[in-house]
Amino acid sequence: MAEVEPFRLSEVLESFKSCLTESGDLVQEHYLNGWKGLVKFMNSLGAAFSFISKDAVAKIQILENYRSGKNGNEYETIQSMVKYEVNHKLVDLKKQGEHCNSGCRTLLRLHRALKWLQLFLEKLRVASDDSKTSVLCAESYNESLANYHSWIVRKTAVFAFYLLPNRADFFEIMNMGTTEKVVATLGEAVPLISKAYDITQDLYAQHDLLDLP
């Protein structure tokens, strides 16, 4: 069995810090690197997040294939990708068809999951030492990603969250040293993740892409 790569919150922080340009664009390479770090985070937690991490890996690969393809320059930023695919009618707006794996639809799935992780990490940051990580995770899930999942998936997910370790053990997984250091790093990382989410949310709203099938 292949060894799971260690998660480092600092890598996620640096990726999302590099993601945002001075002009407000989101560079896909750094966005996806940030997601790779979040996948490591989810994998370190075991079965509770596997149903999301596996899907995220597949979505990351699709977007990287676009970036390395013949029109890769159009996928340099999230903004350029949306503009290119919308202008060239490469997005299925009403039903899954020829372009069901468009860059816009693929990234939307990551975008929705990012909201869950953003909420969860923020709750984890401000929680008391005796808070139950499983409850924080379930609350975050129900406030975000659960809205896009079937009843069976929601029940399975919430049940899996009960396997999560307590807050102290959770912070050890983050490989960042003391609780104080983890909290401080989360204080830097979460606003950057939130910024990337908000920019993407506004962009998709402008183009009526938030409900892609």
C-alpha cells in the first residue's frame, strides 16, 4: 500500500496566497495545488472524507488536462477559463451532454466542496478544546455541501464524521506544532480560502453558472 503523503497546512496557505493575483484573478495552477494539499488533509483523516477526496482528485486531473491541452493558455486563470468556455459554448447549461465535463462544471464541484472545508476549518479554529470535531464537521457539511447530495450520501457522510478524532488529535494531524501555532496558521489560511471562494462565487453568479447540472 502506498504511503499517504503528509498534510502540511503551510503548503495550503502558500498555494492559496499565490493563487490570487493583484488584478483579482485566480491562477488555476496554484488553486489546484491548494486543493491537492486539502486532499492530503482529507486522506489523513481516513474514511470520513474519502468520498470527497476521491472525487476531488478526479476533478483536479480533468482541470490539469485542460491546462496542459492545446488550449491550455485559456485555462491559466479561473476567469479566463470561464470566459473561454462560455464564449465558445463549451458549457452545458441545462443538462449533461457533450460538455458535461467542461472546466466550468468540473471546477464548480470543487468550489462547492471548498465551502465545506472553509466552514469546517474556521469552526475548528475558533472552537474550544472540548468541542467535538465530528459535530463541527457535520454542521459545516449541512450548511454547504449537503445541499447537493442525495439523502443516502448525506446520511453516510454524517455517520462517517463520527469517526473523526478529538480536536487535540486533529491538530496533531495538521503537522504544525502547538495548538497555538495551528490556530494562528488557520487564521491566515482560512481568509485566503474564503477569498478564493468568494471571487469564484461572484464570477459564476455573473455568468449564471452556479446551478450547472
